[in-house]
Amino acid sequence: MSAEWRQFVDIGYPPIDEEHQELADLLIRFIQAIQRGVSTEIDVSMALFFDRAAAHFAHEERLMRETSWTEFERHKASHDLFLTDVGQMTGEFHRAGQVTPAMEQWAVTRLVEWFAFHIRTNDAPLGEFLATRERNGTLNRKRGPASPQPSN
Ligand SMILES: [Fe+2]
Ligand SMILES: [Fe+2]
């Protein structure tokens, strides 16, 4: 990923930053596939981006629940809206069997804008909160099945 992308996806909490960097790479790959117009490449890169985004959102939502983050509902609503959007575009692509003008427009503008806007407005405050808690030693997360504690 370029330094420019890295600068805008990093929010100061490494576990989330790593996932944002991966998503930015997948997003670039997806847009390049659309521009090349190769259906199989579009299909694979879109599915991969969608899967990794869903897993990333689930991770953030778990962190928010574990730390009782006050913006949880609003943040989750933004994730849900995005996944609905991606799902609709995936459906349109499969119905049409090719990239439609609306889909291309969506990928190169709305998708990138949403990603940047969401990181800046929703993820950055969460990252700052988590990083501060971690520095203070007060990131007192409940452990769930996804992050088991070692047994003795
Ligand atoms: Fe988020
Ligand atoms: Fe995020």
C-alpha cells in the first residue's frame, strides 16, 4: 500500500490498522479489476473484499461491545448500511453478468468515499479510545470465544 493510503487508514490502534491496510489493498485490487473489465477477476476480488470487510466489522463490533463503547449503535448501523450496499452491487453484477455503469460509478466514487469517511468519523475515535485504554492498562475487555485466554 502506498504511504498516502497508509496515512489515511491508520488510526493509531495496530490491530485495526492492520485490517484497514488489508482492506485498502483489496479495495484497490477490486477497482483495478473493474477497470480491466475481467468478470472472473471482478467476482473474486469483490467477494474477497466483502468477506474481509464483514470480518473486520465483526471484529470492531466485538471490541465496541467488550468496552461498552458509547457510539456502538451508530457505528454498527454504518457497517450494516455498507454491507447492504455491497450486497446490492454484488447482486447487480451477477444479474447483469458484467460491470454496469452504475456499478463502476459506485466502486470508484461511493465505495472509496465511504471507506475514507467511515475511518475518519467512526473508526478514528474508536481507535483513539482503544489505544488510550491500552496505554493506561485499562483495556479491560471481556474475553469471548474469538479471543480465548490460555488455560493453565
Ligand atoms: Fe468501523
Ligand atoms: Fe474499520
